[in-house]
Amino acid sequence: MDGQEGVPATEFPRRMGKVAPRELALHGYTRFEHLTRVRAADLLKIHGVGPKAVRILEEELAARGLSFASPGR
């Protein structure tokens, strides 16, 4: 990501800040494709991932024709 040892790089935009991508990576989410298997509400439970980060991710997913998992999944 930004040179932090032991933290996988992500493809998430820098406008999310540093904390949210790092925490997502530590939970196994490094690519937009990974986010299609998780609900937005579940991401909000991760410390450091707030509404702004989820909104940005939702916009980025939509731009790629993807979305978070539906609430029933």
C-alpha cells in the first residue's frame, strides 16, 4: 500500500485516506472484486472504515459495474 511492512497493497483510491484501506487489507479486502462478497454494513463494523470510505467504495464499485453484497447474503 504505502510501504507499510506486512500490509498488503490495495487498489482502493487514495481519497479514502490511509486508515480505511489499511484496515480493509488487514481484513482480506484488497481488490474491488473482494467487496462484492461483503455487505456495506459489515465493512462499517471494521474499525477505521466509516461512512465516507464506504460511500467512496460504493461509487468506485458502481463505476466498475459492481456492488456490495445484498443484505440477504
